[in-house]
Amino acid sequence: MCAPHAEHWETVHGVPKGYLPRALYGRILRGLVDDDLRFDHLILQWLGDPSLHPDLEWMIGEASRVLGDRVGYLRFDTNAILLTPSRMDRILTELAPNVPLTCVFTLDAVTGATYRRTKGRDGLERARRHIRHLLARRKALAAPRAVRVQVQFVVQESNAHEAADFLAYWSEALTCTGSGGHGEILYKPLSVGGGGPGQDAAMALYTRTLRDAGIVGVQGDALSVTVWDDRPWQRDDVHRARGACPGLWYTPVVRQDGHLVMCCADLHSELDLGSLAEHGFRELWEGPMARLQRKKHREGVFDGVCASCGGINWYVLGPGAAAIG
């Protein structure tokens, strides 16, 4: 499912694949504090499973210690295959008690056969054992609700028939094993080529699958079921005008070499603003290059990487966007 792996990319975001070094990571975090910045959330992942990073547990803890209440919550997305019980324990140990953590587990299957068809390899039982361990350990925390667990099911042709069984399995696991904290089951449509050809078919399959399985969104105290209702603007969308993409305001990406990129959908770093090893975040994010790109979008000019992108409009531009161009 992951294009950089399945298609054997040699680079991600325009640079060779690699790991963000500890020293540079720490410098970036301290720079955010020096710039007096605040974030709704910080995701330790993009185009690669964060559990591959040997320092993931420390990185989670360091972000919680350095940023504190400057960040609403931390988040990482993983298939959980490499997050062994000892690593799960260390994540909980490293996390500062005043910063919530959302653990997102991408599973997309109930049976091993469907998992292999969808993911391309085995690992479902191992992933479930690791997640159940985390749920059990979370119960022992002084504030178990500080660690939120979400399991994801991305609807595709290979797994649509298991959507209802996924709900049944994880409803039991999250409420029984995970007693004392909050669990969420999220259903999402497959994202196809930045809203390009094939996205309509993926959305139709998603809508039909949830309807036939009787799956609806439910918000509960201990367990929530969330269905992805937002439909971003697509390249073949002729029924509504394209607006400025919120990604240029809300989804900065820090590459593994410390460069700041304007948008998570910019896979080749055309909108590379510069290095956070040499400049402050605010200097780059509110600098002339970033302001020019936002101005173009507001004027309906979509060139470069933005010309062929379907947009990531699951965010909505708020009034605060004007403050940063």
C-alpha cells in the first residue's frame, strides 16, 4: 500500500530515504519554543512507518518534554509490526504525563489472507498482539485517557468484505482490553493520486461498503466509530471551483534532513522553504517564498506541484490563516 516501498522509491520528498538525526531533531524542537510557536498536533510520521526509526520512543518523549503545552497532542501512525511490547512500554515511559498521545494503527483487515492481499506481506497477528499489549499497559497509567488508540480500516477492493467484521473485532478489543482509556475505529476511503482518476470509484466503493455493512459514526465515552465524510476537491471536479489549499497554511513537513516543506502532498519538495538547521521555523514559514505561494492560491493560480494535485482539503481555512499570509 505504501508507494515509496511498493514502487521502490530511492528518494522521499526529493531526498534519499533516511532517519532524522537526534541532534537535529532536538535543535528543531528547541527552535519551535524559541519562536514561541504552538501547534494543534505534531505527527511523527510521513511516507514511512515511524517504527523503523530506532529512536522513535525517545523522539516521542523528547517532543512531549520540550514542547509541553505548546502542542495539543502528539501522534504517530504505524502498522505496529515492529512495535514490540518492550518498545510499547518505553513509549509510555518516555511520554511526559501532561501531553496526550494518539497512537494510530493501520490494519485494514480481520483475516490473515485479506491482510496479505491488502498489505503485500504477513504480520496481522503480530500487530494485534502488540496493540493489545499497549491497551493492557495503558490501563495501569495514572491518566490512561492521555493515550488515545485509533485503529484504521482503509476501504479497498481487497478488504471491503471485512468492514463489518473489523468493527466487531475491535469494538470488543478496545472496550475490554483497553478499559480506562478511549478507543476509536476509523473508516477511510482509499486516496488515489491526489484526487485524480480513480478517486470517484474509490469513494463509491467506500460509500457502498459502509452502507451495506450498516456502519455509521458513533461518538462514545470509551469507544467511538468515525466515518470519513469529507470529500476533498478533485482534479476532475467540475461542479465547484477550486479554492486555496489549506495545506499551505496547516501541514508543514520537516524532511529527514531538516528541510521545511510547505505541504504534505508535495512528494518531491518543490516547495522546499529551507533548512531548519540554518533558519528558524517562523522565518521560513512566514517568509517571502511561502507568502508568494499562498498569494497565488488566493488568486486562483495553481502552478508547479499544485497544478496537478487534487488538494488536501480535509482542512478548512480559518480566520487565523490571514495572520501568516
